[in-house]
Amino acid sequence: MKHKRSERIVMMTEYLLKNPNKLIPLTYFVNKFNQAKSSISEDIYIIKTSFQDENIGNVITLSGVNGGVIFQPVLSDMSAKEIILEFINILKENNRLLAGGYIYLSDIIGNPNIMNKLGLLIANIYQNNEIDAVVTVASKGIPVAYAVASVLNKPVVIIRRDNKVTEGTTVAVNFVSGSTRKIETMILAKRSLKEGSKVLLVDDFLRGGGVMTGMRTLMQEFKAEVVGMAVLAECFDSGNIDSAEYTYLVRLSDINEFTGKFKVEEGNAINQLIKAREVKLENE
Amino acid sequence: MKHKRSERIVMMTEYLLKNPNKLIPLTYFVNKFNQAKSSISEDIYIIKTSFQDENIGNVITLSGVNGGVIFQPVLSDMSAKEIILEFINILKENNRLLAGGYIYLSDIIGNPNIMNKLGLLIANIYQNNEIDAVVTVASKGIPVAYAVASVLNKPVVIIRRDNKVTEGTTVAVNFVSGSTRKIETMILAKRSLKEGSKVLLVDDFLRGGGVMTGMRTLMQEFKAEVVGMAVLAECFDSGNIDSAEYTYLVRLSDINEFTGKFKVEEGNAINQLIKAREVKLENE
């Protein structure tokens, strides 16, 4: 059955959106719709311009034998800014300050809608890097990693913080928790990550930097190359990690347990996004 | 700027896909595109038929003052079957049997592409139920819960299994782990879940049923109504839970640590899906 252009466009739009950052050969659509390559190219052109007008992303066409199309979700600077402002506004509502200076984030992390937006923003910063896996630490980093990895079209690798890992040979490292100053352990099964992988480390919170340092140490054991680090929020000082090295969407400070108040301000994500685009342009 | 029909269709398709199970007033599109309601209705009709032809889902139009469109992802029985067969094939590859009769699932759970498919299947079974939250237990249930909740457009609530919960007042219950026969604890912050919520419980594995029973006990403390339970795989017998009550995509049995072999067969998900559709038809 032959489809009309308008129908093909709906189906192709869905397929591209479902497969971000993946090369789809033109022949896939040519065969699927039983249409000439020229018609399919015109369809794609319409989708491409609509995606641009609507700030959905780029549809990149590669010609040649290995040619095809790649959909790359792209956030405009304005959309990125809006996402961060929305995040800041949510952080300001309710009584989020918990005992010990912790900030209540579970409702935000549990909201797929918000997480997908924040993940899209982080993915945008790193999507032109070669990345084999998004690595995080259980349990609150998982939704963040998942949202980022869905856009990058890469697997998530989850480091555990308990010793209940039932996955064969494991590698464990100790780290000093930045907040409690206690020595803790993180552990990853050997088969979870190929040696020499390029990884993006993500977590919900950076508070002293102990967990992130632990993750980096563990990555060394896997001879992995850390391509980037990203967190939703950083808190206090970043300890022993240079803040130019990682992305944080917001910064929390002046946490006052007595009044229940704290300060939230924009992090360095927009700058990181602009920097990533400049690097991309230089390479083109 | 007025957009052509083909462009509007691309943009509306994207918007609907990004907002599953959410009522979008027609006026949203009327205002956005500065078009007559009749034109927008025609656009939606094209999207609706294309989604049907391609088995993407239903676009339901509600008329009246509170009218609008809802996109509901719908899996055909064939697509559901394909997803389960793909899952079974992945389970059969590699050496997945670990010491203690555990099955290695981390690579599957870490793959957003596979998880989104499995989540779509589970969501399809429960999307006509009234659900306030998808509840899971850290850490491997999280990606499953996330994939399901994204489709249902509902929040995820994560029960922890350690005592490092820094979220104010918590409720804890003890449960007997089905596999280790040890008494363990699960814990949830009071503010994470509203009393009287309707919840869908999900986890990666059901192995003796201890964790699921623990989750149900914990839900009682929150006066929550358990609308359904779903796991990716069940193993051995399901212990003290009636298997008619929950959904499992596959069943693992005959686990032989000596040969490293085990049996994988289809679970009850397809039946549950068919049953859910029958109930829906009866209610219409």
C-alpha cells in the first residue's frame, strides 16, 4: 500500500524521533514506503525545516554509499535557559531543605517529564563527543543517566554502593563521602563495562565531590576515558574536582537549616553548551 | 508565520509523541498555528490514520468544552509478541547464569532502547487504569519504572533498600528476601507518596516474591491502592503472590548452575494485554 506524502511524513517523523543520534539509511524509507529516493528526500527536507522552525533538532543528511539521515535533538540557547529556569523555580517551591543540609529532589527525579528535559540539555552538551556509555551510581543518578542516554542512544552502566552485586567478578573502590566524611565503597561488575570505553559520568548531586572522585577512580580500573561529567545540582564547594571539568545545571548555596532557606542560581550548563557548539564548528 | 499543512503535521506529531496520555486542547494547536479549528482537525485526522496504519497508537479526539486530543501509545498483539520474543532471544545469548542462580540482566536494563519497548508493553496493559504513581524499589527496578512511567505520564516513586534515606520522616518495613531468606528492610520517605494513591508496582525480577510482598506491605502503610504489579522476569515459583495478580514478560526455570543453562519462556503479558483490552471494551 502506497502512503500519501502527509502520512509518510507522520511515520518518518515518529521513526526519527524514536531513534535519535542513529544513522538511518535512506533505503530504509525507500523500501518501507516503496517510493523513489527523490520523494523520500523531499519528505525529509520538510521534516528537517519543520524541526528547525520548532527547535526540535537537526536532521542531518549524509550522502554516499553509507549515507542516510541522523536526527540530532538540538536545544536552542533559549530553550536551554527556559529548562534551567523551570528547574530553579521547582527547587524554590515547597520546603525542600532537609535535616543535614540535604535538599529534597526525589519528586523532581521521579518526574519523567522534567527529567527528560534536563537529560536532553545534558545530552546536547556531550552529543558531539564519542561516548560508549553513560555511567552513574545508584540510586538517584539512575533516572538522570537514563534521560541522557536515551537521547545519546547509548547504554547506561550503574555502579552500586552496596555489596549485593550478584554479577560475577566485580571491581570495588573506596571513596571518602564528601558530606559524611566516612569511607564508603562503590562496586561495578567486570562485565558491565568494556575496558577502554569512553564514558560520560552523571549523578544527581555534587556535594564535596567524593562520589564523583570515586567514580573516576573506578573508571581508571576499567581503563575508561572520562569524556565528561555532569550533575543536576552542585552544592557547597566542589571539593577536589575542578568545576571547569564538569557540567552543573544549578548551584545551591547559603543553606541555612535554621530558616530552611537556601540560594539557587544558574550553573555553568549554558556556557558548556555554547562551548560544545564552538568546538563542533571548529571541527567542521 | 503560517505553516504549511505538511509542516504543521510534523510539529503536531512531535508534540503528541512527546506528551503521551495527556489531554491537549485543540485550541493549543489553533493558537499555535493561527489556523481554523477545521484545518487543525483535518491535520489531526491525518496523524490519527497514520498512527493507526503504523501501529504507533491511538489519537483520541474528545469533543465539547473540555475537548481535545489524547495520544495513547498502543501496541498491536503482534508488536507485543515481537518485543517479548526479542527479549527472550537476548536472554538466551551470552553466559547469563551467575553464581547463586542469578541471571545477568544489567546490560538489558542499561539499554534504553530495549527498556523503552518493554516499558511500553507494560504501560499498555495498565494505561486504562487510574494510576497516580509507578512505584519501584532501588536499584534495578528504576529503569523499568521509568520506562513505564514515561508512557503513562506519571511520576516514579523509588523505595530504598538502605537506611541512607535523607528525606525527612520515613516509613520502613521488613521483609524476608525470597532468595536469601534473610530479613531485609525497605524504606520510603513520607513525602514521596500521597496517602491513598493508586499505584502500579514494578520491578526487574520476581524471585520468591519477598520484595513484591514487602512493597505491598509498605503501600498499606501509605493507604495506597495497588492497581497492578509487573516484572520483567519471574523465576522459580512466585511464592506467596498469586500469579494471576501480576504481569511477567518472561518466566525463567530449570536453572542449572552446573551446565550454565536455563529455560526461558513467554510469560503472561500478552494474556494480560488482551484481558486489559476486553475490560476497556466492556467499560465503553
